[in-house]
Amino acid sequence: MPRIAQPLDAGRRQQLHAVAAEEFLTHGYERASLNRIIDRAGIAKSSFYYYFEDKRALHADLVAHLERTVREALHLPRIERLTADGFWSAAEGLVADLARVLERTPELATVARVLYGAGPEGASPELARLMADARGWVARALTRGQELGVVRRDLPPELLARLAMAVFVELDRWALENFEDPRTGRAADTAVQMLFATIRGGNP
């Protein structure tokens, strides 16, 4: 009979996430030791396996934690309500929301670095699904932007969305690797504005 995962209290889950993130980051998903994670988190093996089936389930829980925290922090606009005047300010607001959540919860930076490094198609199908959902939302938003005349029309929105997501992923990786450098924030802002200018094309 499959084991039904039960909720962990917030403190123990936070400790487990922190230990697991460091283990995955240091050794990679495949070489990470579940025994080390359990020992360092101070959780009995019997208790751990009551909550999680295996290492993959723990990794999936890290993805869910990141997704849940980011969703709560972002104020996603209703795409059909976006206007020509407000389109790009809404886009800038989303980027600012994401920066704020990473600033408020720096442990998420470690979790994000783990997820990027683990390989979304192999160790984490959950991350692949999360990225596909995000890319789909961006494509729909860019379609709306083309309808409003504020996004270039010489490229299909699906391609623009793929380009945008690729840039954001690499920018995110770079920013996470240089998280403590005071110049990182300004450089990231400049890169985002360059991306937005490319997507605008010749539109205002």
C-alpha cells in the first residue's frame, strides 16, 4: 500500500529543506546521501519515511516549497485585463516581486540553485512541469502584448516566451551564484531591461 505523506510542522520542514538543499547542492542529486540528510536534520529514519517515500519525494517537496513561496509572493495580473499603458509596468512589477521574495527568504536562493543544478528532466520532472507552466503563462501574456501593440509582432509569442525564459533562467543562475555581490542587483536589473527592450522591438 502506498505511503501517504503527512504534513511536517513548519520548523522541522524548514530544517529538513535547509539540510537537503545543502546536500543536493554539494553532491548533486544522484550522489546526495539520504542518510546524511536524515542524520543532519535530526529526524529519525522511521519518521522520515513516514513523510517521504524516498530521495525523489524529498526533492519534489523542495520544488513544491519553491513554487508555493513564489506563487504567494507574485501578484500575477489577469492577462485579459492588461492594457497598453500598464503592460510593461506589470512586467517590471513581477520581476520586483520575485527579487523581494528572494531578499526576504534567502534560503530560497539555495533551494533554487539546487533545482537548477539537479537537472529538470532527470531528477525533477516537477521542475520541468513548473517551467512549462511558467513558459505557457509568459506566451499568453506576450500574445496579449502583441494584441495591444506593445510587443514585437515579427516573432511568434511562443518563441519569444522560450527566449525570455531561457534568459531569465540563466540570469537567475548567475544572480544566485553571485548573490552576495552588491553589484549583482544592478547588473540583473540592466539585463532585464535589455531583455524587455528586445521583446518590445520598435514598440513603445
